[in-house]
Amino acid sequence: MAAAPGEAGIPSDQESAKPTKATASTRSTQAKGQYPYTNRLIHEKSPYLLVHAHNPVGWYPWGEEAFAKAKRENKPIFLSVGYYTCHWCHVMERESYSNPAIAELLNCWFVSIKVDREERPDIDNEYMSFVEATTGSGGWPMNVFLTPDLKPFFGGTYFPPEDKYGATGLRTLLPRIADVWSKQREEIMRSADSITQKLQQAVNSGVGGGGPLQANLLDKTYEQIRQSYDAANGGFGEGPRFPRPVVPNFLLRYWSRTRKKEALDMVLNNVRSMAGGGVHDQIGGGFHRYSTDGRWRVPHFEKMLYDQAQLATLYTEAYQATNDQSYANVAHDILDFALREMRSPEGAFYSALDADSPLEKDKPENGEGVFYVWTAAEIDRALGGEAAAIFDFRYGVEATGNVPSGQDIEGWLKGKNVLYKGHSGAETAKKFGKTEAQTSQILNDAKQKLFIQRSFRPRPPVDTKIITSWNGLMISALAKASQALDEPKYLDAANRAKSFLRSHLYQPASGKLKRRYRAGSADIDGYLDDYTFLTQGLLDLYEASFDVRLLSWAAQLQQAQDRLFWDEKQGGYFTTSGQDRSILLRTREPYDGVEPSPNSVAAMNLLRLWQITDKQGYKDKADKTLAAFAPRLEQMPEAMPYMMSALDFSLAKHRQIVIAGAPGADDTRALLRMVWQRYIPNRVLLLADGAEGQRQLARWLPLLANVTRKQGRATAYICENYVCNLPTADPQTAAHLLDQAESVQKQVPAVR
């Protein structure tokens, strides 16, 4: 079968394809770094799209050029969506999209579009809703066949090149779709119209029309979470297991509200189990994206920025709730990894580390997880003798490998060990007749040796695009940890990331954000999560640095968010602005998953801004956002635990902690440390610095104009609904007042 002219992966302005050398940004499977094809993706910034820039498939980026071609030639669109660190995306790129025979089928019968889901979550969400509705599941890579007017009619996830794994291969599927399109086009068009209408109805169902939410909904959320709790393995639901920090975050708040010990026990079992599992990189720090089993043992090995940020916050809060240093150590471990391996030279944070890495240096073949796993012989050579035996016992190392064959589909992990805490430190010390301190020193030395040894392996590639929303999450994590863990370098890192976002991804004239920065270019208008996650980051960074300009910027972002995304009819926020006419569905994301729903974060931000500024408009929008999701929340509140955390904030006593003192002074720091040493979820923390910061706060809250130091010392004002206790300069007295307030929870009956 001959490809149509100009369709063999060659842009229309080129007469022929010329071999080009591999670059750092184009991870390819072509031999010896030579590429006989170059397609339109070569002009993109996304590392994921650039991976496919030398496929023989005539890929287009999402845009009018591709849409016009599909309409002009009356061809269906083959839409493929993935992301850079997705293992099975790489598998499809290697075995199908680099295959000239499959490329010929695509180029002849389809217009092929490639999308990075992290750049374009709107496209991903729209067509994932179709795939999930029609197949019962979803995932990546996602591959969907569209009509020329972008309506879906068939889709799935991973397709092998040939029929295998019980799945239809592309060599079979593509001719079949092309044949049906040629013979039943009108029927397909009508079906696609109907499906799109039903998807739109589903998007709008269960939104709006809700009344005030009652406090008993928090109890219902807790009970639903408790019923899904797996005590044996420290998780929620069944495997495969993804860290979902919004669940333990809610449980910590619920424990703070009710003092129900079981809620705290679930949190601590969850964080201990994750930290001890193979999903946690025991040598280099940070967390992999998820475990393929229910025990947190065998991960998919990509490391995502949003996971590092949220988990660092979770472990920081676990430390605040318990004063157990082990949780602080994990928070340090995550953040130090992120600073070392995910931070750009300019101070912002990259998106992810890949799951795959080269099997050997300067060789094209990649394997999943090979950077992170060990044979028993490798460990013995690196550590030797007793140290190796102690390490093997502690971290579950087996002579023949510890990865079950059913969790090693491609065979890369055969005979290898994923490190996890197979035995406790006490059990290890007892077995080898040593003290726990001696054992700890041996293990720490061993980990350092293995870290150095591992550093000589070919490293997993890094997705170097900078996403606004995920950097907002990392700013929050760094800001909170800088104070709770008393680590100034984290505050410096948060400020650097914030400065980069303001300089490169924010447009002061319009107040708008861009979504992505890479290779000197900021592109793609920001989505709702970019605004909400960054606003949250600015609010958290203010409470660590007390730069009042952060509050002003947060208020400006909130204003832009309201203008671009607010749903005037039903309340709450759309995830997109509606300005891109190629997006058929305007969704709201009614689920707190591995990332919180931006509507949940929006509700919390609005409540915090209301407390800081006393502007009722913020509270009204927060109430309307909660009410917009009320019909769904009444049925399944566990689906949105962070929205329930916002409800908890709304119903709780509203506490304001104001410290009058000089920024950076020892007495000011002593009072702030007293606050940060405690888990106090429903409060705002303000600094009356006697200068411009206090004057700006007083413009919002006039009562703060008269807040001053007493007897020349930093002074704490601990207030409820802006009715304050007698001010005190004594940290112990302030601590007593905080603990006393925490022990008496007064609830408001409902959101009005």
C-alpha cells in the first residue's frame, strides 16, 4: 500500500526527509541516533511530542492545520494522548509508531494527532470521559478515533502492533476502522453526535441545585473512607495503589475536629506503609507514581512533581500531628530529592522523571525501573560481608529477586530486587546481635554507598517542561516544610520558584497565567488548576515569609480566575475558559484523585482569602462552590475529600493567629515556631510587622492597625472570629491558648 504524497511523516513544506542527528530532547528508538523521518512535532516544545518527532507517522500537533486536513480529505482523526514518563506510551512509540508498516496505514487513512496530556489536560479529560464511558476503564496511552469535527466514535488505551495480550493489534484495527468509515460514515457521524450529547449531559449532571451542607457530611466522608481502608497494607481501596494524599489530609482534619483516634491511626499506617514500600525510593528519595500491587511493593517507576509536593506536605503534617521525627525525615527525603533532581537552574521545578532508562550507556534499548533495582550479587559486591547481609534483611533482598513474575510483564525485573523495608530496624538489630544505633549507622552507610554506585548508571530522562499548577503545589510543600521542619533552604527554594513563575508564566497586564514553560517559551493559556494551585502556594508562602505582596498577587489571581472560569448559573468553576472552540465539553472535575480537584482547592482558597481580608464575596463564592457539588457530595463525599476539608474549614471555628513582631527577630521566630510545631488546620497566620505589610493587612482588616508588640517584645494575638484573647509575649502561654482552643471545637450548623 503506498502512502499518500507528503504523508510519510514529512511536513508539507519539505520535499524530502533528511536524516537528522539525535538531540537531548528527542528520546528515540532509532538505531545509532539517525532519523530518516521528521514530522511536524519537531517544532513543538513538549519532550513527549519531541519523542515522536522522528516517527514515520505523519503526526500533527492539536490545531487547525490537522482539523482542516481531516475535513478537506474527509478522513477520521487518530488522536493519541500520553505523557513523557508513561512506560506504555514509550512501548507504543517503539513498537508501533516507529514501525513503517503501521505508519503507512495511519498516513494513508487517518490524520494523526499527538497530544501531551500534561500540556493539554482539557483534551485529555474530554476524550478520557469517552473512553471510560465506552470501555469501562481508562489510562495512558489513550488512543481515540474522531470524526473530522472532533467527535469520538471509538477508543481505547494501549494497542499492541499485532493481536496479543487478548487485545486487537493496530495492524488489524486500523484497516477495520478505515473500512467501517468508508462504508458507514453517516451512521458513524450520527453515533458520534449522540455520544457527544450524552457526554455533555453527564458532565452537567449532579451539578447545582444543592442546599447548605451539614456537618454530618464530614462523618459520612469518614465512614466511607473507613470502609475502604485496608489495615493490613496501609492503603485505601484495592491495588494497584496510587498515593492519594487528599484522603489522609482529610483524616488528619477529621481527627483534629473529633479527636477520633482511629482516624489518626489510619493516616499513620498509610504514611508508614508508603514510606516503607518499594513505591518509595529507599536509596535516592522521592516517590514513584504508584505500586502495581496492593502492598506498595512493586512500582511503576516514574516520579511526578505533583506526587512529591503533596506527599511532602502530608509527611510534614503527620510530623506536626505526632512530633514523630520519622515523618519529618521522609518529608526531608522527598524535598531534598526534588531540589537535587527536579529543579531547573532558574529555580522552577520540572514535571517528572521517566520510568524507563537505558539498559547500558550509549545504547538505545530502555527498560522500566532498571535504574532503581538491584541483584543480590550487585549489593554484595558494593557492600560486602555483614553489611550486605544486614542490608538484604532490612530491605527484602532475595538471591533470585523479589519481583513476582505477574508484576514483570516485560521481564526487565527478572532476578532483580525492588528495595522495601522487609523488616523493622529493631528486628534487623536483633537478628544480627547489634544495637539499633549500630544497625542504623551500618544501613545509612550502605545506602550512601549504593547511592554513589547507582549514580554511575544511565539516568532516567527528565521531562523538563515547567507546569504552573504543579509548581504551585511544590511552593506550598516547601513553604510549609520550611517552617515546620525549620529548614531555611526550603523557603529560599519556594521563593525562587515563585519568582520564576511570576517572571515567565504570568502576564501582569491581563492578570492571566500560562500553563507551560520550556526552552525559553511560555505557551498555552492556563487552566483552572494553574490558578488554584498557584494561589494556594502563594497563601502558604505568605505564612512562611510574610511578604504581603504574595497576598496581593493571590487576590489578583483569584480575580482573574473568577472572570475566566466561574459558572454564573450553577456556581463553582469550569476547568477551562471556554475560549478554545475545539474543546467540545466544558467540565468541572468532580473528583479529588492523585491531584485534588481544582474546585476543591478553589473553595479552600476562597475561605482563606475571606479570613485574611474579611471580604464577604470570597465567602459567598466558597459557599456556592460547595453547594454546586452538593448533589454529588451527598451521595459519595469520599470522592472529594479535599472539598470536604474545605467544608471542615467552613464549619470550624475560624481562628486567626497574629504575631506582632519584627520579621526574622528571635522573639518573633519563637512565637512562630510555637505555631508551626502544631497541627492547626483551620487557621490563618498573619504578621503585624509595624511596616508596610501591616498597613496592607489593616486596609483589609482595620482592627490589625492597632496590633502592636507589648513591652518591646514580639506578641501573639490568638483570636476566634477576630475576637482575641489577651495578647501574650510568652511562647508557653501562647501555646496553652492554642492547645485550649484546639480542644474545644465549636461548629456552625451549615454553610449559608
